[in-house]
Amino acid sequence: MQYIHRTMEDTLLSSLEGSDAIFILGPRQVGKTTLLKRLMEVVGDEKALYYDIERPQDYQLFAAGYDALIAHLRLNKPSDVGRIYIFVDEIQYLPDFSKVIKLLVDHHNDEFKLVLTGSSSALIMQQFQESLVGRKRVFTLYPLSFSEFCRFRGEDKIADYLQSANTHTPHNPLYTMQIKMQELTKEYMLYGGYPKIVLQDNEAIKAELLSDLVSSIILKDIRHIFRIEKPDQLNHLVHYLAGSIGKEFNISSLSREIGLHRDTLSNYLMVLQSSFIIQQIKPFFNNPAKELRKMPKAYFIDTGIRNSLLNNFQDIKNRSDGGELFENMVFLNLLHKQTALSEIKYWKSKNYQEVDFVRIDNTQITAYEVKLGKDRQTNLAAFHNLYPQAKSYLVRWDYSYMEDELPGWF
């Protein structure tokens, strides 16, 4: 299969020369192994060794200890190539992997460069805190962004425009292609951004593949990795969240709804987030007397997974949750644009005025309100009364170029 460019590739290539271990985190089947193989191709097969911790022989090699691993790597390293690259898939299955990585980075970074992937950020981050401070760089590979989705669907010119520095100009040709852009947006919202599903043309097969993916990730992987003791309640929780996109929730009320203790519920929410099923966002506030400051919201990292959980792949104009689905896509656009210095939150006043998203990037605040229909009435003015320095945009499904409006694919 021909390799299709992922946006993260360029950043990873520029990070290969340093001494830090590189971690690529992300859900199963999102393309981490494909990206590793691409990096191996770029550095050259003669400079690369690949291991998959899910293979028993590779697991045993890394579990055998530091001395045995070093001996193996040196034995398999060509003598005349200098430093080689060690690519390791699914490192979270290896207990105490941080000890071996720390020793390799501290004492052998002139010989070996480590590039590792993992599908559980919680298990991996726990070991980061213990011994890998200052020894790693961490990247998250999500399902395809909308621009990557367009590239995977053969729309390279559209993808190039979407990835340009500033798409919000009156001269952007995408504003003259509303029907085409809405067709692509609908497909992306309904079936999501997992590469294998995006490359499939048949809608029935897409839905079947998504169902298999849900079973693999939620019903098997998560239960096994995190030793879930109440799988029925976890299943209830993830279905509840699928039907509650963009709605703030109270932990106490939700624990009664699901039938879980508060602490167990909080743990299961952490499990779903660290497994890249959902992302929680918190309220933005500076004045607790006037603004909501506690209850989070949850959005899905992939809308195809969400729709599969609900077994609903109807067109957004024919479903009662079309607005919520569009809102989730806008969240994903913001997520893919997020940097280490930015945050995504929402805003709600004690008078129930609400803005869907607030992006904080250093000192710049930008508010976004999302509308699937033609209604232009928003709460952005109320937000501006409290934060006059903020930028704000109305994000609409039916759009034309306006300075204060954006399309969902912005």
C-alpha cells in the first residue's frame, strides 16, 4: 500500500537527531506502526531495528534485562553505520520499561536512538514521572485530522489549502467549493478518521470495520490493560457519553446514573481519556461568582467510534444529534491545532449563557460558538462583555466568507 503523508512526520524527522527517547502515543490502528515503518525507510533499513512488544520473542528480549538487551542490540548492529535507530511498538505492555530506557538514553545515546509507540497514555505517563524526566519527547498521533482525511481521500489540493498558514481569507478557493467541502465534512463526521476506514469506499464495510474497532479497543484492550472489574458499567458509561456530546456532567449525578462509586467513575473516565476514546474539557473562568467553574464536558476523539457506539450513521440533516456531531468535529479541528502552550475549554455563565469552545494560547483568547442551522444568535457578545480582548467566531455549517464566521473545516 502506498504511504500517505501524515502531518506529524516532518516534526518526528526533525527530532531524530537528539538524544532523547521519542514516544508516539495514540489509539490502536491509528497509524503508529505505519509511521514507524516510514521513519525506518527514511533513515535507511541498515540503520534501523524494529521490535513489537506484542510478539512473544520481542517481549522476552526486552524483559530479559538491560545487559541482555545491550548485547543483542550490539550483535545485530552493523559495525560501520554509527548510531542506529531502535523502533519499538506497544511499549506499554512491558513492565518497568522506563528503567531500561533511562539506561539506554543516559549511557548509550551515541549508539542507539529510541523511537517507541504506546496505546495507553496513563500507563506510559506513570513511568515518565518516575524516571524519564528530561529524557524523552512525547507526541500524540490522533485519528486523521480533516486535512489528512482529505489527503487520504485523494483530495491533495484541498489538503494543501487546509494546511496552509491562514485559511481564513476571502481569497481561499475552498470558500467557493461549499458543496464539495460539505460532502467531505459529512463523511468525516459520520465515519471518522481511522486510516483503514477512511480508505474504504463502501459505507456498509466502513460501519462494520468501526464496529470491530469498538469491540477491539473498548471490549478487549481496555478491559485487559486496565483490569476493568466492572465491564458492564464501563460499557454503560461510554454509551452514555456517546449520547451526551458537549453536555457538562456532574460526577456525583453520573455515578448514580451509571451505578459506580465516584472514585471508580473518575478512574473509568481517566481510562477512556488515556486510551484516546474521549477528551474532557473544563470550563474557562476568571470570576467564580459569575461563571461556571467545575463541571467538565466530554468529546470523542473520533466521531466514527461515537456513531458506531450509537449505531447511527444517518446524514446529519436527518438526525436529532446533528448539531452535537458538528460540534464534536469543530472540537477535533481545535484539538489537531493544539500546541503545548494552548488549552481548549468552554465557557458558561451562572445565567446559562454558553460559548462552546474557548482556546487559550499564551495570552490570546479565542471563543467559538458552533451552529449547524441558520440561526446567528449567539452568546459571544456576553463573553465579550467579560473578555473584551478576546477574538470570537461563529462556526457555521452553511457559510460564506465573513470576518467573524468560520466553516466547520477551518
